[in-house]
Amino acid sequence: MFETIVALATPPLKSALAVIRLSGDDCFSIVNKVFDKDLLKNKTRGIHYGHIVDDDKVIDEVVLLTYVAPNSFTGEDSIEIMCHGSMLIANQIINLFLRSGARMAVNGEFSSRAFLNNKIDLVQAEAINDLINSTTEEAKELSMLALEGKTSSIFRPLKSHLGEMLAKIEVNIDYPEYEDIEEVSREYLLENSKYLIDEINKLINQGEKNRLYHDGLNLVIVGKPNVGKSSLFNALLKEDKAIVTNIAGTTRDIVEGEINLFGIPTKIYDTAGIHESKDVIESIGINKALSIIEKADLVIYLLDESNEDLELYNSIKDKKHIIVHNKADLVKEKNKDYVYISALNNDIDPLLNKIKEVLDIDDLAIVPSLNNQRQLGLLRKMVTDLTRAVKDLNDNQPIDLISVSLLAAYNSAIDLLGEGNKNDLSDEIFSRFCVGK
């Protein structure tokens, strides 16, 4: 039995309307205590107009949407109340429900119940939170694909394939005396393990690309003083946010901006020119610039007519980076390893094209993908376990030992979809959700 929970499903702000959501076994009887029409007489899915009352006092004029289990988001009896969007009114109504036997929902509890009642799998549940937090059209589309079950559908066949391999091994081990059982050969296990490794690696590669749409990108611009970092920063932002002068050392602190870069929410950092300085304030800015490189997903190393600074290059060479030569209109002989732009003239298309190439998103389509850290981590663990199985097969290890690695991979597949111990997962995953979800 699920106790009835209640929460505000819309932001706690003054607005035209607010929505209050309830779910649980006593949902209808609790609302019926404070609604001026009988909901229990004809308990069906529908729309009801009436008033929320406290004894003889009218609290508000409302519209109720009623859902009868199992045909609701949570799989339980559920009611959504649309009231006027005063927080005073919304809180009065919620307090009435609390006095009538409901309790306040905790973060993500409605989605958690949908998961526990098998209305959605864990990938779909995570997509709800991703959808709410989407900041670009591409991120929203990815979340919708997952919420619709299309992302899970690309993975389930691999889980089933692995399950079939394990089932055949178990039958051969437990019933060796039956002659009509298909013998599981090492060739069969080797071929299918390699197939699964290849397919899972494809999912990992696609997920890593699409992960940027949700997690975003940190892009850091570095270079020596007066090479045009602030001009490039402004050109990328398409606004004059950073001060630009011909005086070296104008930028002394980190300047931040945010843009939508090919559908990826991107933070851009303009940094102080990196060089030896005796100025205390400028030195602090230079140290900040060196520190911000550590959190960069992509570094733009900007040059002008001067040559590369070897010490500066060494600080970024292990990061994903692009060497960009500014003031391209002044260059006569070009280096094939550089990208040439003119930030002051807003001629930065060559850089934008290079960014797409480096991030491997030039032809990226929005397709279903497992792309958060939990999902990608479990996919990588599956590859590790399957690779171990392949090694053991090549080393002629016993089949029952090989099945241990295959079973470990299968358990990761179960965890990815949330088909294991659901209660263990709920607190961790759904605590990140907002209360009304």
C-alpha cells in the first residue's frame, strides 16, 4: 500500500495558475473531504469543476484532473488540482490535504513511484530530470527520445542477447546428459562476446558525443598578452562583454560568458595574458588563467604574429586544444596546423568549423543514446567484463569461469535499466529531482 503524497507541481511563484499533485491509495478519499462534489460516487478518469472548502469556508475555485490506477503517471490513483496561482492559496490547499491524511512528497517521489510501479524504466526516469533541466533544443530532443522509451529500446536487445548466452551455458552445465541440447561452443561464445563489445562501444561513442548536450562545454581562451583573446571572446558571444584595448594586460581576471554552440550549452572563459609579471594583481589573474585550464573541455590557444610560447603550450598540450592564429589578414605564410581568424573583424568561421571537427559533432544527428555518467559507466563496465570473457576463452579457461564474467556484464545491464533492487536505486537517483516530480 502506498500512502498518499502531495506536492506543488509548478514553481512556487505568483502566476495565473498553480498545479497541486496527489498520488496514492487514499488519494480520492482525501481530496473528497475538502471538495464540494462527491468524487467517490463515480470514481473515474475525468475533469471536475468545483471548490476546495475548509468546513463552510471556500478556499478556491478549482479544476480537478482525476486518474484511476493503473492508468496514471505513477500507476496509482492520482489527482491534479489546478487552482489560482497565489502561493497563499496553494499552501492553504496543501495544508488541508496534509490535515486530511496526505504527507508531503520528497524530491522525485512521483517519478520514483512511476519507476517502482513499472510505468517507466530507470533510463526514462532520468530523462524526466534531464528534460526539466534542458537548456537547448538538442538536449530537449535527446531527453524526449529517452522518455519515450526509444533509448532503452536500443539497449534491450543487447541485454537479451547476453541473457541468451548465459541461459545456454547454464543449460549445458546443469543438463549435460541431454543429447538434444545445443552444445555451447567456445567459438559461439567468442563470436557473440566480440559482437556485444563492438555494439556497446558504439553506444559509448555515441553517448560521449551526445553527453555534451546535457553536461555542456567549458571553453577556455588562453594566450600571451594583447593577442586578441578578449576580441575573440566578444566575437563568440556576439556582444562587447570584455574590455578590448591595445594595452597589454587589460584583462586581469577571468571573464565568463555563456552561449549556445551548435546546441551545446557552452561556458566561455576569457583569461589574463600569460607571461612573466611583477605586478601583483596581474600575477593573480595569470595564476587564475592557468588554474581554469584544468577544468577546460577545450582550450583555444590564441597567437598573433609572435611565435608559440613553449612553456604556455606545455600547460595545455594534454588538453583537447586548437591553436588559433589571430589577425589572419596580416599573415603571408600560413601554417597548416593552425586555424586563422580575425577576431576584430568577426571572421571566426574557420574556428567554429574546427571546433565542430575536434568535438566530432560535424554530422551529429540527434539519435537515442545512453549519455549520462551512470549509464556510460555501466556500459564501460560491461565492455571490461566481456573483454575478460574473451581473454579467458582464448586462454581455454573453463566455461563456468567464463560465465562469471558474462554474468557480471549482464548484472550491469540490469542495473542500467533499473531492473535490479529498485529500492536501492531510488534514494540516489530521485533525490536529484524537484519535489513535484
